[in-house]
Amino acid sequence: MTSEQMMKVAAESSPWSSLQRVVMGTARLRGQKVSTLRSRSQEAVNELMQSIIEREGGNEAFYVLDLGVVVDLWQKWQEALPGVRPFYAVKCNPEPVLLSSLATLGAGFDCASRAEIEAVLSLGVAPDRIVYANPCKAETQLKYAAKVGVNLTTFDSKEEVEKIRSSHPSCEVLLRVKAQEDGGARCPLGAKYGALADEVGPLLQAAQRAGLIVAGVSFHVGSGAEHARAYTGAISTVKNVFETASSLGLPRLRIVNIGGGFTAGPRFTEASAAVRGAMNAYFSGESSGISVIAEPGRYFAESAFSLATNIIGKRVRGDLREYWINDGIYGSMNCLLYDHAVITALPLACMSRRLNPSCHGLPKYRSTVFGPTCDALDTVLTDHWLPELQVGDWLVFPNMGAYTAAAGSSFNGFSTSAICTYCAVSYY
């Protein structure tokens, strides 16, 4: 069956095919080749990567983005949190095709800078679908937000209130509060952002005196949150802020921003259940007048991307195999340092084993994988078991969409921004 036939069958049979057709029709995909994956398995991704390598004939690292995964995650979000509109956190992965697909599906966007706002607006997204979710902004960037009509932002200090009053007085604001529990997150944020309990009243009064409209409250339990109960405690804090605002005579707050921290899979099931339970417990009597939004990043991006890297060097020391690849700690694998990620490498021996590229059944050796720079810190994996590979073969890294290329650098002349992304779509 050809790719076109597979797409036609899927469009007629899949319960969420209408969403996929929408994604396939986005402006960012017009003129781009979108490959079809025979399944949603890593083996199918590896096969596509092998065909790309053979077709393109190059040896540069590249990503494969599976749009079918993105659409499936969107569907799961709608089923688990039907009343919560996701505002995708652009900082997680600003790949234009991913942004365009989410925009077409109906997402809003969490932007933290002028550059991120510009990227989203360039897709034709209306400014009212953007939350300027940075509690500490430069005045010049606030003025830009005012100019383009981005009129919702966050704050957690009196100094920020004054900046907003002088640079964007028509902007509505969300008071960012510190989550009660974020210690279980992969990357806690409470030490940097979020008003404490005794600061809430004075901050609400400061915004009121400045003539700003306090639209609601936001929090973030930390990136990659491990404990679903963190959402329960944070939503109870939000309820307290609503009550404080009412006692101070502020207009009724109407937005609850539950932030990010979501990870696809069992943790999302637990987190979404906690959010539903907490919203029902604390806001059941006033839900009709409240909009609930979220700022997921990792949830949509992480599992949708796989990375292929070329082996550019090799050294054998006894039973140890050492490999150098053309991406590393200063590139996509910065997630090892900054995101506390756990990654794995899968062999793709396109050059040395054309009949067995995945090296099934072959003996494995203790291996070290280095990145391409001259820094010894640029070590991607140690004590990782791999089959015998050769220079020119490839290593594939699954689940590489969250805080990878977005935080890479050009150290030593190796530019993460130059890594190409190929688009694919899986239906099964």
C-alpha cells in the first residue's frame, strides 16, 4: 500500500482523522513532504530515518517529528481535561511545524519573550491567544506586547506592577503564586517565581492602585512534576487568592491558569484526575464564570520527536567501545544538564549492516558516547550497551522533543539551530 493509500484509509477509518486532516492542511506544511509511518513504533521511525539517510545522502544530525503523536496527545488532553484550554509553552520547543499544528488544533500559546510572541504571531495566531507568561519582563518587550495587542501577562512583585502600569497599562494581569509543593518536579520553579501567601494581599492592592485589571491567578508546579498532589495544593492556594481579592473589593477574578508540569502517559492520567478533583472541590459553585487554562510544553513535544545522530569517530580500548557523534551536551543533549533528562541510544547501522540496520541479535559492548566538541564535559552516555558500530553508522535517540534543540548552543562551532526536522504522520 502506498503512502497516499495509507493516508486515505486512515482518513476514512480513524476516529480522530479529522484532526489529522486539519494538521496536514496547515500553512506551515504546504510544500513540505510529510512521510507516512506504518505504525507508532520506534522501529517504524528508524525505518523512516534510514530512508531519509539513503535519500539525502548526508551525515548531519536530524529530527523526525511525528504529527500523529501530537494530534493523539491533543485528543487525550481534550478527553482528560475538557474544560482546560492548553496554551503551549513555546520555550519547550519552538519548531515552526509543531507551533503551526497546535495553532490549527486550537491551542493558545505561553510566550516569555518578544521573539516567541513574534514566532506565534507569524503563524496568523490572534494576539488574544497568547499569554505573556513571564513574571519579570523588560520594559521594551512590554511595550512591544502593547503594540501588537498581547494583553494578558503575569506578575509576582510590586516592581512588575509598576513596569506594567507605565509600559502596558491596558494589559490584564494574572497574579503568579508559588505552588505549595514543587519539590518533586524535575525542574522546580518556586525559588524564582511565585508570590508567597503573605504577599498576595499587598500585590493585589498594588495592582488595584495602579489601575490594572487582575483577571485571575496562575501557578506552576514545576517542569516534569512527579506528584499529582502538587496540583491539588496549588489550586487550593488559587481559591484563597480569589477569596482575598473579593474581600479587597476587586472585580471578580475569572481565570485560573494551572501552568505546566504535565508529562504524557500515566503521570498525565494522575495529574488530570487531580486537577479535575481540585477544581470540583474548590470551584464547583462558580465554574460557569471561570476560564481554566494551562501551559503544557513537555506534554506535547517530548515524545513527538526522535533524533538521529551520525557516528563521526570511534576508539576501542579493550572491551570498551567509545563513539563520537555530531550532537551533544552543547546541542540537543543539553537536556542532560538543564532538564535532568534520562536518554537512551538505539543503533542504526545504515553503513555497516544494511541487511540488519537495527543490529538485532548481535552481541553488545560497554560503550561511551561523546559529543563533537573538545570539552570533556561533552559526554552523552557512559556504560551504555551497544552492538559493534562503525564510523558512518547512526545512533537514534527517542523522546527528544522537550528542552533539547530549544536550549542548544553554537559552542565550538557546532550549531544546534542547523539541525533539520523532517515531518511524518502515524495513524495507528
